[in-house]
Amino acid sequence: MTVNFTACCSDYYFEICAVKLHSVLSHIRVFSTYRAPKGNLTHFLHNVDIILTFLYSSKIEFIFGGNNNTNYLTDTHRKNQTHC
């Protein structure tokens, strides 16, 4: 059986998954992100910023990782967009 994901996934530029960890000593949120190679980097960064701003609390620690499909070994416009 072949499934055509093109029709239902053409608007997906990125994915974010998060897990909340609670212990007696700390509260941690672990985020993992993925941006499709052809996804709009500005759109991706804007949405990650919205999510992190919404979830921010000084009492919670964040661990953030993932794949934004940017080659950091070459000096490119996309690489420069990801630097603060």
C-alpha cells in the first residue's frame, strides 16, 4: 500500500515536540524541533520564538535541541539568520 503524504503535508514546515519533567529539585522542559530542508527558515524561527515566549517562566529550565537543516560549516545567509 502506498500513501501519498504530499496532499496532506504540503503546509508542514516544522515540527516541535516537548516533554515536561518535574522533580523535587527542578522543573525542566525538553524541546526537540525539526525544520524541513525546503521549509521557510524565517517562518520556523518566528514560530519557535512565539512558542518559547508563551511557555517562558524563570522557574523552569529549558533544554532545546533539534535539526533546523542549516549547514554551519559554510558561511551562508541561513546560518547567519540563526545567530542571535
